[in-house]
Amino acid sequence: MAYGEEIQLFGSAHLLVHFVENNGMAFGLSLGPDYGKLLLTLFRIAAVSLLFVYLLRLIREQAGKMLLLGFSLIQAGALGNIIDSVFYGYIFSESSFRSGIAQVFPEGGGYAPLLYGRVVDMLYFPLFYGTYPEWFPLVGERAYLFFRPVFNLADVAISLGVLVLLLFYFTSILQPKK
């Protein structure tokens, strides 16, 4: 797909595959220029490595399945985003509006060295859009769009993992002590 291109799923304007890239943080946030991207990628690698060690410990201690599921989902999602960050820029040519489809293994190399790639996002579900009423303070008559983020399957796994961990935590503290 070309950068910014989108495909409707099931003919719905609310279920889209929309190709964009970001520097790797939620909602397209970044830590600054190149050194920020490198720090983010190295931090992710260190965090995923520590989480892997912690998961092994939980498995040895026969921790609850919900706890293992939550941390495993976070681990899998983080690993997916790391793979993009580490390799995507090295393997593909630059993607931008009007540049066409990126090339795999372009002559002269990709758009970035190892560890400096962007993360591909593609799931976009704009649920509601319209215009604020004229009488609405500060934003009257402006257009709005509810649920603007574009995300990927790794983000879904991380979010579900956090949700599972929260459910595990709150159900475990609500259970009567033995």
C-alpha cells in the first residue's frame, strides 16, 4: 500500500486499513531527533528482555494463567513493535505521501540504519464524525472525529495485556482472604 492509502473492511467507512508509519510511540509521539529514536528502541529491547526473564520466573513459580496471559500479550506486542523499529527502515525505502509504494531491499539500502526504523500502523476505526453545535463553547461549528488513532496488532496485544493484568489485579484483591 502507498502511504496514507486506505481500504474499507466489509464496505464500512468505520473499519479501515490505513497505512501510516510513526516513530514508535503511542499516538505518534517521539522523543526528539535521531538520538531519541535510538534511546526508545534500546529501552524497548531492555524492557522486553527483563520482561522475558520475569515471565520465565512466573512460569517456574506456576503463576496464574491470567497473569501469564497478560504479561505474554504485552511481551508479544512490544516484540512486534521492536521488530518494526529495528528492521523496517533498513529493509524498505522511504514511505511518504505521493511517493508511491515503498520498495523492499531498495538499491542503496533502506531509509534508515538498523534500530532507527518507524513502526507501521494500519488499523483505523473512526467511529463518529460531525460538527459541534454552534452554541458549544470554544469549538462551536468545528468538525470533530471520535477515535482518531491509527494502530497496529502489536498495540492491540499490549492494550489487551494491560487490560488482562488490571482484571487479574482487581479480581485478586476483591477475593476474600483464606
